Amino acid sequence: MSLDFSIRKVINQVEEERIREGIEADPPLRKAVVAAAIHNPYAGSYHEDLSEAVAFSAGLGRILGEMAMDALGEPVVSYGKGGIAGLDGSQEHAVMFLSTAFANPLRETLGGGVAWMSSATVVAAAGTPITIPLAHKDALYVRDHYDAITLYPGDAPRADEVLVAVGVANRGRLNARMGGLAPEDVIGEDGLR
């Protein structure tokens, strides 16, 4: 018997920062986050086997990846993921949707990415903001791409839901000056350099 992972709601949030510290950005920093409020059939009790949710998450990765690309409107350079389990769930219920089964199709949809995808997961009430960490999709040593985007999810997740989110950006932080690997020097083979 297949479990119900129906999506009640999709949230799409985009921001564009054009000026920071009095300096106009060229290009502006665009960040987008998309999220799905998914029914959690495991809410309310302990379940040892979460494999159906993990299997479902592969398709979810593709869907959210397409939506994130559309929202950003330009090539994805940085990415991250996150989830909030509703109060009748557990943190493991957010993690079950964010495993490699989710991340690999997401990477493919976003145009590749060999770097580890940062994530954040919590258990919280509806409306609790979550900050999604962002990093360069091909090289974690690109320090100027260490960033984040905060999602304000309104009425999600309900107690029996999990909110699964993907954050993307078109560039690194504005006026970054902390050194590290420059984006133009990325090799993109080991996920670090």
C-alpha cells in the first residue's frame, strides 16, 4: 500500500538585492526559495521504515528544482536545502525528504553540481521561518558564496506535514572580501575546489 505524500501547498519566494554598503551590484544578487508542504503519513507515531518517503523525494527533487530555476530566472550558481517537520512529526521526517535520493535529481535539474549541498532541518510550528544555507554548487572552498535565504512559510507546515525547501542564488554575497577560492578558478571535480 502506497502512503499519502500529497502536496497541499507550494511556496515561492524571490529576493533581489541591488545595493549593499552604498555600492550598486552588477549583477544584482538574486536568491529564490521554493517549498512544498507535504502530508506526513508518519506523523504521530514512530516508524522504523521511512523508505517510501525517501523514494518519493526523488520526484520531489526534480519538481522543486524546476520551480527554483524558474523562480531565479537565470543560471543557478549556489544552492541549499532544508525542511521543517510539523509538531506531530520528528526531525527525521524532514531529513527523509532531503537525502541523496532527493539531492541527485535536484542537482541534475539545476544543471549539475558536485559540491555537498548544505541543509537545515527542524521540528516547528506552522509559520516558523527556516534559514536555508547556500554554498557554491561546484566548490565549497568558494567562500564568497557562503550565504543563506530565509523562508517565511505562512501556515506551513501543519502538525501532520513536512515543509521541504530548496534555496538557490545566481552569485555570491555582495561585496564579499573574505578570500578563498575565486569562482572563476573553480575546477569542479571534487566538490571542494
